[in-house]
Amino acid sequence: MTELLTDLDALAAKVRDGAKIALPPDYSGCANALWRAVIRRGVKDLHLIGVPVFGYHGDLLIGAGCVAVAETSAVTLGEHGLAPRFTAAVKAGSITVKDATCPAIHAGLQAAERGAPFSVMRGLIGSDILARRDDWKVIDNPFAENDPVVAIPALTPDLAVFHAAKADRHGNVWIGVRRELMVMAHAARDTLVTVEEIVDGDLMADPATKAGTIPGLYVTAMVEAKRGSWPQGLPATDLAVDQAHLARYAEMARTEEGFAAYLAEFVVGREAAE
Amino acid sequence: MSATLSSQSDVRLEEILIHTIAGMLDGLRHVAVGASSPVPGAAALLARARSGERTRVSVLGSEDHNFFTDGGKELFDCAGQGRIDAFFLSGAQIDGNANINLVSIGDPDLPKARFPGSFGSGYLYYVVPRVILFRLEHTKRTLVEQVDFISAPGFSEPNVYRPGGPFAMITDRCLFDVDKERRRFVLKSVHPGETVESIAENTGFDYDVPAEVPTTPLPDAETLALMRGRIAGEIAEIYPGFAKRVFGLEKAA
């Protein structure tokens, strides 16, 4: 049964030190209110997996000292430029980066969701991405002659964590077309979700909503968090990206002092509001 | 980049680039656009508008101009099947063998500079037939003899599955063709204000120069009107900052 929590901090308490966590990209559904609560708890040594990239939320966690490993195809603030705390941490050698390419992340998660040991994919051969990943192997296509392919082992996150528009009391979570969230939930051992709204009724009763719904089977725990993706937007809702805030973040996070001031104002300082 | 080409007209450099790229997309079935790609995105939307909507366009990060329904993986699966004809890649560095570097300068473990990462390049460069490289800072710092990190190689060994690869490269100074047999860039045209010599002075790798190198054509009035009207509005959904800077457009609420 999905645990229906009433307190964001109770959900944040399920994010343990060292957890391997699948994160959606900025344009999907980012659980930013939850990440602020996690930072206030002082979690350490997270292994972030960008599915297939991450942005603001991962940069925030890195800056706050919560992250040991970033496994991702990219980290970016989009139009607001390089992710400043990620960039600083890599240059300082304070986090380990496992560089990937987008479909390799998807391939690893897809192997995990089907319980298979690995997926194979084209591409990658001759790249330094592959050269630096000793966990990936070039193998011969057993069905052809002289046809090397790349084997990507199953990528099983401890947690998939995201924000969605709505869920019902059975733990079914509606994600619409953002189906990378579905793959994340299938692949991960546990899934933690914040939602704009917990609705009455059953999202599985109507095929129109059922098609875009993650069954409660996969959802470990969730809590309602209004505007929980802020400053990111949320697809299929009227929550738009707060571009002015992201520009301010990009500016403040350029220095360690500026980032500390940002945390004080927008993470620690928001505790009462969240 | 932000100034208009005052000696020519009120046409902006970005508009020349968008027009030039769109010319390489006309008639294609399906063009996809990835992250951090406002100029290619506008070009793809322009090609679609001119095709009478026959060209499909998928823009990453867009809700209005993206028909995928199977999550982040679908773009790659679609490309792997050969259903995407053109895509765009850039690089912090690009070298004369069309290798691209989206990761770092210096030792990747302790880099002098770190960039966002390789995105889908380690796959899409191999499988999309018409990959158009774009680099809007054409200097010896960016167009180098050899990249520091290969996010994706320009060319592959004969036994590597490689239906895709570089088709052309556009910069803020010029357009290069790609000679796939000889694995070299060939100067195709120089943008207004540039010369064959100025390109040579600012390029860090060897390339071929034909006897005649024309100036990159400007978009006509009709194309400009389409770009500044409909296309500006469409690209503003994904790149509001770009739409404001180039087309003076505020995103509609």
C-alpha cells in the first residue's frame, strides 16, 4: 500500500544518506519542495541519476553538499547557462561524475524495469564517454558477424523522486505524457512522489486517465505539496517556470557566498511556508 | 552576435543562420531539436512552416511542438529506427575530424573548464543521417585541431554501425560542407562581413577551400516576415530569452 503522508518532512526522512536517486529533467516534474526539505535535514553522499539530465534541483543539492556522485548525460540550467555549483564541484574534484549519453541512461533503467541484466545499444563506440565507463562493455552482436554493440547494465535506483499534478488515495499518480517518470518508478526500488493535489475517486477507473497513470503498486509514499515544483513549472498544469527566480539563482550561485545566501533565503528561509 | 549587420540591412546574424539552416531541412520528413538549440529550433520551425506542415518537428522541452507520447526515451528510439532525418549538435570544441566535445577542457577528472555534458550526442551523431553542427563562437579556441574529450566521433571504423554523421557545420562566421569520403570540412560560404582569409585566421583546423566561395545569402522579405512573426512566437515557448533578444518578443502569458 502507498503511504499517504501529511507532512513533507516525513517524506524527506525517507531519503537516506548514500541513496541512488533517479531525477527527472527540469521540464518534467521536479520535487523541489521535497529537495528543500531534504537539504534542511542535511542528507549526505547522494548518487544522483539524471533521467537523462538534471538541472536546478541537482545543482541545488550539489551546492548544499548532499551529493557524492552525479551520473548523468548533462547538467544545465537551460537558458540560464551552466549549472554553477555542479561546475564548481567538478573543477574542485569534490564530486564524481559518471558521464553518460541520454539513451544509455534510458537503456539502463529499461533493463532494470524488465528485470534483465543489461540492455544493448548502438552508438558510443569511439567516444570518451565509453572509454571512461568501465561498467559498460562492448560485446559482439551474437546474431551478426563483426558487429560490435554496447552493453549497458541494469541501472536500479534506490529511489525515484518526482512531483506530479495529481494522485488518488489509492496511490495512483497521474503523469500524463511524462512517461520517463513511469520508467523511473518501474526501475527504482522505491518511489517517492509529491503532488499538487490528492483527488477523490480512482484515476484507474477512466481509461483516459489510466493510460497516463503510474499504478500505486510502484509508489512507496506520497504527500501533497502545493506548487511543489517551484521554481520549475509542471506540465499539463498552469504552473509555469519562474524564469526570474532561476536567473536570480544562476547569478547568486556563481559564488560560494552567493549560494550560501541563496540557501539561507530560499531553502532554510522557506521552511515555515512548506 | 547581438548586433545587426549594419552594412547590409537590418537583418540580424541569427536570422541569416536560421534561414541557412532551414534551407538544409526543406523536404525532410522529420527534424528533431535537442537542448540549448534556439537557432536550430527556429530553423526547424521555419522549415515546417514553409513545408505546409509536411515536415514534422519535435523540439525537446516544448509542449506545443513535440508529439512524442512515450517519455524521454522516445526521441532516441525513433532516431535509432531511422525515423529522424536531421538533428543538431554543438560542442565547446569541434575539431577538423568533426569530433565534438561537450564535456570538459583538460583532464576530465580535474578539468580547467566543465560544460553541461554530452546529452544525446553519443548516440544521435551515429544514427541520424543529417547532423548539422552549429557553433556560434567561431574562434581558434572552439574550432580546434583535436578536441580534449570526444563526446561523439565525427567518423567511425567500418565495422561500427554508422548510418548517421556530420552533414554540415554552421558558425557565426561561415558554413562548412562535409566531405565524407575525405573526412574533411569544406568551406561553403562566408557570412556577410567575413572573408576566406578571416575564416582561416579564426579556425584551428585544416579544411578545404574551393576556388569560389560565395557570401551566405540573406533571407528574403517573405522569409523574414515569417521568422519575425509566427516563428518568433513559436520559439518563445521554449526559449523566451532568445525570442526577446533576437525578435524583441515577450512570451505571451
